[in-house]
Amino acid sequence: MSSRVFRLPALAYGIVLVVAFCVTVFAPGPRSGVNGERASALDSPLWWLVYLLPIAAAVFIARTATIVDDAGITVRALLGRRRLPWGDVRGLSVTGRSVYAVADDGAVRLPCVRVSDLAALSGASGGHVPQLAEAPPKYAPSRHPRR
């Protein structure tokens, strides 16, 4: 039984670290207290609220995924999970850069699945999706002037 998990790249956690560094500017810092005493940033009970955004982003990155196996497709979102057995899936649809699984009750967006991942998705489906050719790699344009 082969399964494939499509998720956001690990580099996305680097963005979370940058956001956490940037919101630190808004965290309350040490201020002068009464009689020249230095107050600690931890004296404020709400100092940690500025870190809710990076924490929520990290949870979103860790949670969001599409899992394809012989039994069906599982779509994991931030606050839920939906299982689509292959018997309920009519096909796949591509709109722009998004890939959708068309089910009996409507289309379900497959997060983290790109058009270039369709060959891997069909391979993990156990024959439920026709085998597709691998997408050709895209190379950077040449910097040599045209003649």
C-alpha cells in the first residue's frame, strides 16, 4: 500500500521565524518604573499576545496537508479533516494553480497539491487515477542574448 503526503515545504517555517522576529518589535519592552526602577517586559500579562500570529502560522503549516493512498484522499486543514473514498471521487479538476477533487457533493480543494504533482498523485492512488507523465522540469531562461 503506497501513500503520498503533500504538504507545505519546510522552508515555510523560516518565514514563521522572520515573522516572529518582526513582531518582537511590538512586544512591550523594559520601561522605567516608579523611582527609576526598571520594569521587566514580563511584568505585563499580555506581552505574549504578539506571538499568536507566528504560532498560528506554524500550526497552519504543520497541519495543512493532502494524503493520497489506495483507499482515498484525506484533506487536512487547520480546523478539520475530510476523507474522500475513491468511490466518491468523480475526477480531478485544475483551476488556475489549484487542484480540486470533484466529489458527488461538490469540489474539494486539495491543499499543497500543484499541477506538477499530478503524476505523483496518480501513482499513489493505486490505479484510481490514470497514470500521468511526469511534468518536464522548468529551467531558468538563458542569459545569452538571442541572435
